[in-house]
Amino acid sequence: MKVWNARMLAVSMAGHDKGELYVVIEDDGLYCQLCDGRRKLLESPKKKKFMHLQVIRKVPEELRLLMEGISTDADVRRILKEYRRCMYICQKQMSLK
């Protein structure tokens, strides 16, 4: 059973946006509202079924705190950029071992 909450990160697993990273803005049962801060803004989020998403459970604590205070598209872009930077650093460290 999947546990979904607003203010989580998710990756699209199907559709023309496959592989894109989003912030889950709202959960309304069967669908959730997604935002990336560039193409899909907070004012007009993307509606996608849960079955087409992969939730990201391992998120650094500082990003969790930032996600609680999302109010603008710039906040969303900053969160996604920081998450990508953290994953890049982790991959670099793993490749050096």
C-alpha cells in the first residue's frame, strides 16, 4: 500500500513526461496535482493518476522542511534543483568507492 501526502517528490513513470521530477502539491483520492515550477506551475498543476508515479521516499531533511513552506514556483524550482544536486553528489561519491 502506498502512502501519499502533499509535499512529496515523485517521478513520472508513464506518459510524454516520463522521467520528469515533480513536487506533489495536492492529493484528491485517485489523482494528484503535480508541479515543477517551470512548465507546470502552482496555479495550473498537472493532474496525474497515482499508478503512473513513483514516490521518492529518501529526501534529505532540509528539503522536507523547505517543502512545508512552498508558496511560489521559485520555491518548487529550488527544491527540485537541490534534490538533483544531492543525488549528483551521492552518485559521485558512490563512483569513487
